[in-house]
Amino acid sequence: GQICEDESISVNEALDKLADILIKQFTDTLTYIGDDIRDPEYRQNFDVLRLSIFRETAKSLEKLLLRGNQEGVLHIDNPKIRAYSTTFAIFGIGEASETPDNMYAEIKALITALLLL
């Protein structure tokens, strides 16, 4: 949340840092949980916990997108919808249980496609 509200860094830099934080969170979580993530009941409970992180991430991203629009760096018609849809897509990458490098590359590709083009 703080990175998205830190006006001392550019919007693009904040997006890069957000990607870094999310990939670290996804990979650290998968490393910590290990094979338990394959258990459907465990996964269901884990998903409930992740919902609050998802919502906070989307709200923070919305603030960053609003700032990007104000600064003329971004041109997004509905920052709230875009923030939630982008966050949903990014969290979907975390479900893929790929290598950190592959997940990071896909997060960066999503940010570029959904926010910067």
C-alpha cells in the first residue's frame, strides 16, 4: 500500500516495485506452504486468507492508477475497475505455481498490457 502512495517515486517505478513485492509474496508463500497447497480443503482456507490481501492490493493499485492519470502517465477510463481486474489477473498468476522467474515475467507482461498500453 505504501509504495502505491509514495509520491517520491514515479508511477512506473511504483508498478515495478509492486510487481517485485507480489512475486516475492507468491514465491515465499509457496515455499512455506509446500505440498499442502495441493490439498483442496487447505487451499480453500488459504484462499479465504488471501482475499483480504487481494482487496488491499486492488485498493492501493487504484490509488496509483488515479495518480498516474492525474500526472498524465496513464490514460485509464475507470481506474477502479482496472485496478481490480489487474489485481485479479496477477493473483491468478500466483495460482500457477510456476518458477519465480516465469511468474515475474508474466506479472510484468500483464502490467504492461493492462496498464501501460
